[in-house]
Amino acid sequence: MSDALGDHDVTALAALIRAGEVKPLELVDAAIARIETLDPQLNSVIHRRFEKARAEAAALGAGPGLDSGPFAGIPFLVKDIACHQAGEPFHEGMRFLRDRQWRAEGDTYLAARFRSAGLITVGRTNTPELGIVPTTEPVAYGPTRNPWDRSRSPGGSSGGSAAAVAAGLVPAAHANDGGGSIRIPASACGLVGLKPSRGRASLGPDASFSALVVCEHVVCRTVRDSAALLDVIAGPMPGDPYVAPPPARPYREEVGADPGRLRIGLMTAAPGGFAVTQPDCVAAAENAARTLEALGHHVEVSHPAALDLPEWSPHFMSLWSAGVALGLDSWSSRTGAVIGADDVEPLTWALAELARALPTPALLRSIDWLLRTTRLVAEWWDPPEDAGGFDLLLTPTLAEPPVPLGTFDPAPHNPMAGFMRAAAFTPFTPPVNVTGQPAISLPLSQTAGGLPVGVQLIAAYNREDLLLRVAAQLEEAVPWAHRRPPISVGG
């Protein structure tokens, strides 16, 4: 499919609108045409709001002087988890909610900020049930397929958003990350995926417990878009349990800024030896290390020793399963219908039952361990003595390239089997959710067969500015904008 507008990022499209060279309705119509033409091969957009989007675009008018937000008229997609919008379907990958045709009563604070920025939502994207696994294959809506290879997963849980952006249906889409769900699909689909610092964007007015590990942002194709969109969603709301310090200046001004000469640690083995990092992923991180050295940075093999502690997995499992149980209880309360084992997928029920069997003191011990260990991890960046810390940690984003669909399916008599397999796929991402640090996945490499392989950079808490400066350096040194999957606007 040929569509010149589909090759532009958010920043470029906004400039065209401000200059009067294109009308918002033209952009929305083009995005709708792309969805109608390409998405039947992907199954990324599960709820369409085309006529509402057209009406919103037409109301903006055209030409210079638009004052309805910095991205007024840009077509956008929203992941169908957490970021609910008044009157729109909101199912979080659940058959239980799909069958009830559940619609949200109001906006989240994030949805309101997207709207205030002028982004026009043309639909909502597919996601696994409650965002539990790092793929996007819910029973409720069927699998989303990776536009680089339809037999493979786009990752998850923001896989619907990532597949849509990679294919060029829209230039950016909402995503969130509780264990890697921005970075995992960004790696699998060849995109930029920044997980901000804990408390950078509000999860209100609903979320509270999940704010310990979940962050909101987008998946997109360029570093400048990631920075500019973070500017419009950042900032606390009343009652937020975590609040990140405000940035020194807008994040978009960090793109192109000199980061100085940095000390960067390189880690290619999975934390604690929990999984085997496949050669393509090791090579991607090592190639990135060489590029960073060529840019003037110092890279050495090093990582926080606390990441290798064996207690990470059981304590994170306690927290994760408790979140699943809380989610089911919340939906039972909101709908007035008690959710049972037959209403959800086997893994969802197994995790909820695991949490319900866990004594409350055990859950609190897990939270306490995770928060105490966060301090040990953070000391690698900022040691208490005058030894000098590191600026960034470089890792593969994933331990494997994109996997075949069905890889994480539950076994007939073991609903947890696929979940444990998924943990070996994602050993590098969950610890950063626990520590609250910002991390970014960049599409710096590919396999010999052309599948995307992402590289992750992790900074100290509140240092998104540093991540964006270095990411922009890498984007210039190893351009990726020309790469398009077979199923795409330019494929």
C-alpha cells in the first residue's frame, strides 16, 4: 500500500497541519483507509470509532492558527487497557466484558490529556486478558499478528498498538508497561518504546495499587515523537500515590542535546542466569555497545549485582498475581456479576487463585523485599561512596527475537506453563518496573531473516532526559526510519 502520509511521524504531521498543507480530516481519513486495508491481516484494532473521529477532525478545521493542542488532528490509537474513554468500549481483553458490551463511564486523566493534546482516537487496540502475558492473543478477540511475520507474536501486552504503528496505520499509539509491555512489543515490532519513571504520568482516577509498577506512554517510530508525547502526558494529578520530579525543561528539547561522555554498563546474560539470551539478542546489545563507544562513551561489562538475586521471581510473582486478583474483584464489583473460572482464561484464574491463597503478610513481605532491593539496584547508578556510578545500563530488550504465535499458550493440565515460558522471554524488563527507573527499547538490530531485535537502555530514576539524548544519538548513528515490515504502508 502506498500512502505518503503514512510515512510521517507525529511531529512531521503536526507541522504540516500548522502550515495548512494538510487538513486533520485528510489525516484521519487516510488512517481509516489504512486500517480498513491492512488491519484484516493484523487484527490490531478491535474497536473502531471512525465516524466520531471524522466528526472531531472536521470540527478542527484546517490551515494555520489551530490552537486545539500541539497535535491537533493527528490520528491515534488507544490500547484497550487502563486508558478508558467516556462512552467507548472497554474490555481489557476479557470475554466477560466483551459479552456484556461494557463501556466506560468516564475518561482517565491520561485519556483527557491525549484529547487535550489534540490527538484524535480512531480506535482501540487488542491486548491480552488483563495485560498478563507478553503476547497479544486473547480468547476474546483472537491473536494480533506481527507485520514483520504474520506467524509471529507482536509482543505484549501493547501488541495491538505496536503492530498498528509498525504497519503505519497511525504514527503513534498509546501503550502501558507493568513488566515490559511497552518495551517488549517495541522490540518485537521494530519501534521506539520508552517506559517513563514511576509517577511520571498519572494512572488516575482509578488505579492505585498498580501504580507501583505500571507506567503509561506510547509506542512510536522516532525518538522525537516519544519525547514530545511524554511532554503532553507528564505531570501528577491530585491523590497520585507516586509523583516523579518535574523535568528541568521539555523533553523534546533533550533530542539532539549533548549527553556528554557517559559511563555505560553492558549486560547480555539474563539476570541470575534465569534464561538463555539468544545470539541475535546478544549481538544486538554488543553492536550497540560498539556504536556507543564510537560516539565517545565508555562501555564496560557491568551491571547491578542485586539483579542476580534469586528472590526476584517469587516476590514479583506475588505482586503480579495479587494485581490479577484485584482486577477480577474490581470488575466483579463494577459489573455486579461475580467472575468465576469459566468467565476468564485459565492462566488468569490460576494467577488469581494463587494470590487468594497467599497470606496478606506474605504479600507485604514481597512488596517490602522488592522496595528494599530497589535501593541496592539504584546504588549501581549512584553509589553512597565516592566510587563513581554508571550513567546507563545497556541490555537486550528481550532474550529472544519475536516468537511464533502460540508460544505462551497454557498446557492442557498446567495453565501456568505458558506464563513460565514467557518469563524466560522477558528477563530484562520486569526489574525496571519494580525499581521505577526509566528504560527505553530502540530498534537497532535485526535477525538475518529481517525480524526486529531491540536494545534496552536503563537510566537512574528521573533521568528520561539522558535516555532521550542518547537515544537520539543512536537514531542518527544507526537510522531505522527506512525499515518497513512487509505488511505496512511502505512494505
